Amino acid sequence: MRGYHGGTGRVLGIITLVVTAVLGSAYLLGRSLVPDPPRHDSAVTATGADHPEYADQSAEADPGHPSASPSNPPSPSDGTDPNFGPMGTRLSTGTNEVALTFDDGPNPDYTPQILAILREYHVTATFCVVGQNAQAYPWLVQQIVDEGHTLCNHSWNHDVSLGGRSPDRIRDDLLRTNAAIHAAAPDAPVTWYRQPGGAWTYPVISVSRDLGMTPLHWTLDPSDWRAPGATRIASVVLSEARPGSIVLLHDAGGDRQGTVDALYRILPDLTARFDLQALPKHGT
């Protein structure tokens, strides 16, 4: 009898293990079919921060349309205003002033830090905002305006290929972005447009001008979108800045702490050598 009971115990043990495994698998399967509950905390990330490529390094225009490379700003045509490229993009401030521009934001992690540093050094700048981020963080758009900075349209969702789309599609994108900006800051003028990736085409320039916005390129790109570190970013800006430079920087689109930290090295030097001002709010 003792052997019988021992055998029965082993069988029951095996059956218990099998049932437990089956039930566990069923539970895990059920959990995989149930979506995670929505988050309601405030620790959100800007749209651009979810996409490392979401910055102005990745210009690939439609091959059917001529465009400027972001690393090689369009050269001025002979006999024309050297402040403008052949497609009408603005290449310099046209004065002795230097303009800092920040693309892809606003971002709740980096934009407030940048605003605080600019405030500390009494510098105004130009913020080229993405419509989705303006919609997500309207209080940051309002803060940018309240602190005297200039706003620039940078498309709805940083569509590098926007210039290769139809004029109606381009117009809808730019108007949607302006609407998001004005929902946050109703009275703020938006008279500048910067094409994502610097992938300029004649259609996108034409539409932006029709909407009262000047196409804005840049003079100096320290490649902060590659996150090379504060030392490298600051070194390039400080060595290459000239009167009239438009400097391309980013406050979103990835980890921009290097850019933030670089400003603590850039601003003391540049403010000693140049007048740093935002681009005119009403365009040029």
C-alpha cells in the first residue's frame, strides 16, 4: 500500500505541475492581448525625441526638384544680394548681428533650459517649431514669445520630403503648423519658414512666400544633431561665427543636453564679440 500511495503522490504531483504550466501560459497569453493602460503622468517626451533622425541632418529632397544640401548652404548668385541664395533662402542676417536659431522643438526637457540660459545672457533667438510639438506643448510656445524670441514655422511633423509634394499639400502642412502656433500664442507673427533637412525646392519656397514667410536657411552648422558633445559644438560655433551668421542649433529631435551645455561656453564669447539678436519678428 505504501508503494501505491507513493506512486499516486508522484502522479498527482506531475498533474499539478502540468495544470500550473497550462494556467500560467493562458495567463500570459491573456496579458499579451490586453493593451497597457494609458499613462496620465506629465513625464512626456517631445515628438522629435522619439526619433533620432528627427533633425536637420537628413536632407533628401525629391530628386525631381532641385534643392540645397544642409551641409552646403545655397551659394548666392553672382550680382545678387549675398544674403540670399538662388532659390530665395535667407543665408545671413544682412547685418553685423549674429542670429542663433533652434530647430525641432519645443521640448519640455531642453527648451526651458535654453530659454533660461538665453535669459541669463540677455540674448534673443529664433525658434523654428514643429507643429506637432507646438500643439503638444503650447505653454512653451507662449513662453518663447513672452521672452521676446522670434517664431519660425518648421512644418507639421518635420517632413524632409515636403518640398517634393504638391503645392496644395505643402500649403496645408504650413497652415496647419501656423494654426498650432497661433492656438498657443494667438498674436505671435510667424514670418519665417525653415524646410526640414534644408531640402529646399521651388514649390516649398513659393508656397511659403505666398503665405508671407521668408525661407530661412543657415550659415553655420556645428552638427549638434549628431550629439558630438558640448566641447565640439562650442568649438565650431566660436571658431566659425562671423558678422551676419545664422547659426543652426536644436532644442529637440534627440538628446540635446550637449547643445544646452555648449551654450554656457558659446554665449559669453559671442556676446563679447557680436550683437546676438533674434531675426526680425516681421520677417525681412
